[in-house]
Amino acid sequence: MKKNILIAILLVCSTNFIFAQNNDSEEKYSFAFDIAPSVTWFTNTNSTIDINDGARAKFSGGFTFYANYASENKVSVFTGINYNSYGGWLKSELLPLRARYAFQEIEIPVGVRLRSNPLDGWRIAFHAGLGLGITTIGKATLPGQYKNKNFDYKPSPLRATYQFAIGAEYNLQIVAITAKIRYRGGISNSYFYRGNQIFKPINVLDLQQTHDALHETITFRPSMIELVLGVIL
């Protein structure tokens, strides 16, 4: 019993020693502000409807909070708030014209950042994490003869996301500037609904309102590749 207690104390002390070895030139907690021009698209997740019909350029941004651990702050846990904008073109057999679709969301991520040792102020950084996306705006638009009319089709209000990123950081003493390439995808299927029927996925995305029968629910996974530029305070 005493041996087990001694082992437990040694483990706790060792863990505290490892995670307390922060670089004196950087605080244990840091904050980052990012902007991210991106390319976004939708991936089809059923067999009837082709909705992967083109990508769109968008713009996102956010705030990240880091809790830094280990020697030279090489390991960090992060969370924050991102505002993401997605778009793409939708097309199916029921919709001969291409519909332009877009939505925006607030995302709350949780993840880990791993960094190399500093070399002349430079570090290589890798990010990986999960997130919860909360839809704020969604619309479908049919161009051409319909004069860019907006239609009442929206994506699901919540979805699970994931992200991977790799990039570099350069320390300017007061702040560090960052640049990275990030891929953001969806874990859970999103779906379309109409009006206030949030929990009733629709079976057809018919902007001409001429069809009312389709056996498969329209589901999709939004994705984006971003060039993320920011500063760490």
C-alpha cells in the first residue's frame, strides 16, 4: 500500500515538472487572432443527388486561446470561437439549373497544437481538433431568370467538425506572426430543412417548386481549405 502511494506521488511530481517547464519568453497562456481566405465545397453523401458541383471562394476568421505546456511550450491545448463561411454550387436531376448555396456558422473548436523547438525565432506547428458548428445564416439562390431570388432552404442547425493544420510561427518578441494551411471537414452529415421544420430533413431541394417526391434525404458534408494568417499575443 505504501509502495503504491509512493509511486503515485512520484508520478504526480514528474507530471508537474514536465508541464511546468515553460519557456520564460512566452506566457503559459496565449491568444491568437486569425483571418482565413478559403475555398469551400460540398461533398455528396447519398446516391441520388449530385451536389458536389463546384467550389466557391469564402472568408473566415476567429479567436483562439492556447494553454501552453511542456518545455519550450511545445504542447498546447486550444479552444476559441471561429466564424466560418461556406459555399458551393448544387445540382441534381430534379434541378437542371445550378443553385448557388451558402451558409455561415459559429464554431467552437477543441484541439491540440504541437510545435518544434524554436530556431532563430521560427517554429513549425501542427494543429488537430474537433468542433461544434452552430449555423447562423443559410440560403439557396437560383441565378438567371429567377433574378437571384433567395429560397427558404437551410442546413441543419448543428454539426460536428474536425480540422488539421500545419504551418509556421515567427517570434517578433512582442507578438508572433503565423501562417498555416488548414483543412476543415464535417464528421456528421448535415441535411436541408425548410422554414421552421428544423428536425424534419427534406427529401428534395427543389428551387422551382415543381417536385415533391424523392426517397432519399438530402445530406452533405461541407469542407474547406484555408490559408490562415494571424498573430499570437
